[in-house]
Amino acid sequence: MFRRSSFHAIALSWALALCCVAPSSFAQDAYPSKPVKIIIGFGPGSGTDLLARMFAEELRAIFNQQFVVENRPGASVMIAASAVKAAPADGYTLLLTSSTSHSVNPFVFKKLPYDPIADFTPIGSIGLFPSILAVNEKVPARTAQEFITWAQANKGKLFYAYSSLTFRIASESMSRLKQLDAKGVPYKSSPEAMTDVVGDRAQFLVVDLASSQSLVKAGRLRALAVTSSKRTVLAPDLPTIEATLGLRDFDMASWAGLFGPANLPKEIVDKLSGALLKTLNRPDIIEKMLATNIEPLPASPADFKVFLRHQLAVWKQKVQDAGVEPE
């Protein structure tokens, strides 16, 4: 039988132990205990926006907490990335972004307001965005080769629209390699870029399948080829630009993934990563993503980090090949 003094001693030791536990431990155990903000650097209707909203809903169901998508388009995703970099590392502000901010920007801008590796915690990759070369319905071309022939006959007169640097690099590479001398026009989001191509204010663009299919199916945009190195199951009838135009290493698929600010606690990373992997391996989600023209790309935080470093090397070479000088 315990004496009263022994009981008091044990109680006191437990109280001291609890006092020594960092307050953040309780917050992590309870995570998420309030709404989580997912910031994206593209406008509504873009492929990244569609993906973010799909997964925000799934995360809400898993954690029984709100995951709210916030669009902050512009400045080549630097606005969105900077906001997440500056946010507390508590898991309540996340960045769902693409190769634009973390693979391409470092080689297109002389000075970035963030470091793509040091300023973020990788949580997991989510999907690949196969992209297409598309023209407006007034362009008299049914294939990529016919488009190049027509474009060369109109050398220096054409404009291409782009909503991300990934798309710009693909368009500029093709223009340079095929001597089209086309001029690029930037837009904040894919819907805006496609609107001006449909309206013939620009003649062509590279854009993701996810955001372009409604216009392609309506006949207002004509898809000519995919920018990946292999045909995609999402558009099996479309040939690759590599094969059609005889261009080597023209693999310009974009990826999307989820990040937190630097030093995000491991407990939170594990919770979010586990939820992503669980979701990405569900047959209904795989089917839903493919129906939205996005290929699932599940990866653990460690594998995603390796992937990110590899993509930096890949896109460094692509930017150089495109002849794009850092701004």
C-alpha cells in the first residue's frame, strides 16, 4: 500500500514530466486541430488547381478537418512559394506546386526569394501532368509536322501563350529548334492563356491535358502532339513531339507535389504523407485522376526529395537548351 507521501511524490513526478514535454508535442498529436490552408500559385481551373481541390477534399475526409485551397497566381509561382516559406512550420500552411517553382525557376531567374530545397519540407509527390501542343482552330494544321511547316512559312509572325515557365520552356525549345522565331506572351493561368489562343491573339501553346480537354473536345483548340517522351494513356491517339518532329530528349511533362515550410515536424510530415499515399493508392482516386488527365505519382518524403534534386538537374539542361537567359 502506498503512503500518502509516496502518492504525492509520484503525482509530483508526473506533473514535472508533463511540464517538460514541449507544448508542440500536444499540437502535433492533435494535428490538424484547425483548418489547413493549401496555397497554389495558379488560378482557378488550372491543372494544379483541379488537383489541389481534389486532394483538399480527400484530406478533409481523412482528418475530419477543413483543407482550404487558396489561389495566389502570378510571378511564376513566387508569390505562393514565398508565402509558404514565411509561414510558421506548424502544418497549417502548405504549398501544392509544380515543376515551375521547384525545377524551372532556379534557372530562369537570377535571384529567387526562396531556395527550392532549403526553404521547404517535401511531403510527397502527387501527379504528373502530360502536356500537349495545341493550336487554335484557324491554324491550318492537323499534325505537329504540318504546324511546323505552316509556322516556318509565317516565321516571326506568330505568338505562343504560356501560363508557367514549364510551358514556356517547351514552346521556346520547339520554336528555337525549328527556327520559328515565335514570341511568347505570359499569362497568370492556363484558362487565360487558352482564351487568347482560342481568340487568335496567340496561335499556339503548350498546356496540360487536365485544363485543356473541355476546349479540345469542343473543337476550339486542336491538340497535335504530347510533350512527353512516350505516348500517354490519357491521350493514346496523340503522337509525341519527339517522334513527330525528330527532336531528341523533348520530355516536358510537369509534376505536382505537396510541401510545407522548412523544418516541418516529422510527426506532421508523416501524417500528411501517410494520408497522401493512402489516397493515391485507392482505385477510385486513381480512376478519378486519370479521368481528369493527371497520372498518379505517389512518393514518400525521402523519395520525393531525391526526385526533386534529379529534376533540378534535368530542367537546368532544358532551360539552357531553350536558350532562355536568366532574368
